[in-house]
Amino acid sequence: MTLWWQEIWSSSEQTLDGRGTSMPSSELAERFGGSIWHAQGDISDFGVASDIVRDGDAIYAVAKGDDLLCLDLANGKVRWHFATNFDRRHAAWENSPTLAENIVFFDGHDGFVYALGARSGELIWKTNLHAPVLTSPVIIGNSVYAGTATQFCRLATKDGVVMSSFPIPTKPWRNVILSGDRLLVISSDVFYSDIPSGLLSLSLAAHRVQWQVKLPAASSLYTVWPYVWHGEVLAADNGHLYAYNETDGSLVWSHDFPGQSVRGIGITPDTLYLGTMKGMIYAFTP
């Protein structure tokens, strides 16, 4: 495997913790050709911590405190928003919304899975899982999958009826990806100090855990998604990149990045890209 790297900012621009300096939005806009719009008002009071999802001329996001937003892509105005009864003061992260067939699905900290009309924001259904929902929803055919601290549930997209569920051994965290006949799940959050970081592979056919990988107790995953590249599941902690066999979870290879936290991963068929919080970009080729 070949490695090359490129520094993307000089050390003089870094803070003492190596994360890089912060930049006012006005300066950021000037560097990149000017901003089109930025949202103001109540949204900026508590921030958007989810992924941004676009559908045509609308974008969707979840603001801290379980507030699902639909904004106009052209001007940033809020078309509608939907808030759960969760107290935003206790929110530490947000799950991302998922869209399918003009419906936006949203997993709430209040224990409910929600389905709303993407254009109108009207509630179509909600289902109580009786525990905070810790993952972003995954749509597969006519089913939506959602995970709590103890189980993964499969709900019908049309009415929210729970069709099946199966236990999981550790808490999932936010982003879940579909790869073949399995769901790949990260179990990691700085707010879960009692759980080791790791990965889960969940069989959709058998409705059970296929394999589980636990990182060393002192480790915490810095990547927010599991990534699949050439049949290997990639994840990184503070100073290490790990590649696990997608079939059985065995460690295939790893690479050390001393003193650097790998935060971003990008993949193409021929190249694996990694970005660290000290301003470096690395690229691997098979």
C-alpha cells in the first residue's frame, strides 16, 4: 500500500491543540467567493449539529434540541420546523434526517421515530420506541431501521408499525450505513464514557449481530461514519486508522498517525483519503 501526504495549512495557522484556528463566517465567505445566505434567528441560538440533506429546492437539518428544519435552498428561509418535546438543554448531538418518497424520517431523543411530509411538515406518523433513538434512520425498501441503546428496530415506512427488533450489545451512535446485506454501526460518543468505542455489523437477513469490534478502552473513534473500501470497514481513533474485514470483523491492517486525530475519510475506487485535525491530508493507494 502506497502513502503520500499534503499539508493543507501551515503550523503558524494552528492553535496549540493542533486543530487550526477558527474563522469568522465573513472571512470564510470572502476566502471562498462570498456567501449566498446564512440562517439567523432562533436557529443560530442552538445550532445545527446534524448532516444537511438536500431534496430539490429544499434542505433539511436537525437543530440541537430535536428541532427538524426545512429551509429554502435559494434564500435560507425556514419553510417549516417540527420540534419534539425533548429538552434541548440536555442534547449533546443530533441524528440526521433521511428522505424517501417525499417523506422525511427523523429519530428523536424523546424516544419516537417520526415521519413527516417533506413539503408540508405535517406529521404522518410517530412510533414510540420507549427509549432515546440514538441513530439516524436508515431506509431499506419499505422499512426504516432505528437503534436505541439496547435494540435495533425495523418499522414500516407507511405507518410506523414495528415489524421486528433484535438486541444489540452496545449503544450505537448516529450514522449507520448499508453495505450489502448488513448495517455497519459505530458505537462511540464522548458522552458515553462507560462504553468502549467500536463497530457493529448487523445482519439484515438474520436480524442479529454478525460481529463486534472493540477498540482499546482508552480509545475513542474520531470518524463519524464507518467507511467501506475494497471489502474493508475503516474507522479511526486518536492516532490510528483501522481496516477490518467486512465479513468477519478481523483486523486486516492499521496505520499509525502519531499525535494526529483522523477526522475525515474520503474514498474513490483507487484512492483512500484521510484528513487530520492538524491540517494534513493523506492518501493511500492499494
